[in-house]
Amino acid sequence: IREQDRFLPTANISRIMKVSLPSTAKIAKDGKETVQECVSEFISFITSEASDKCQQEKRKTINGDDIIWAMSTLGFDSYVEPLKLYLQKYRESVKVEKNDKKDNVGSFGASS
């Protein structure tokens, strides 16, 4: 795997870091790179655990529930409830979007 494919882009990392800091704060390049490596390792750690669960269940696709399960299994319990809430709201918004598209397709070509 190429290094650029292993890590999130530095610009994204920098933008996320800046949100948590005072507007006058500066972030050194090595600071961004260190966080970039840590975030990438964290994502790999969680994804690997979720992937193992999917393999045991003979599934090929990791879903949000698998990620939440992995977070809990690996001891990141404080993230579980916020992630469950986020996932629920995300799924609701996807349903609304699908229904909106169906409604728009159904009314396409209808005369007024």
C-alpha cells in the first residue's frame, strides 16, 4: 500500500485539529504528521476488529453496527452511545432522502 493511501490527507487532519484550538494557535508539521499516523492506526485497529467479526459471521461488508461493536469490544465504550445516536440519525436521513427521490420521480411528468 502506498503511504498516501495509508493516511488521511494532512489537510483534513489539520482542519479537524484547528477546530479544537484557539484561532491564534499554530500546528507544527510534525504535530500534524503524528496525529495523522495515530488517526490512521486507530481506524485500522477498529476496522480490523470489525472485519474479524464479519469474517466469523461469513459476511463481506462492514457496517456501522460492526464498527460500534468493535469500539465497545476494544474498550472505547464512551463512544458507543454517541455513535449509536449518530448512526440512527444517519439512517433516518437516508430514508428521508430515498422517500424524497421516490416522490420526485413519481411526480415527474405530471401536469399541473
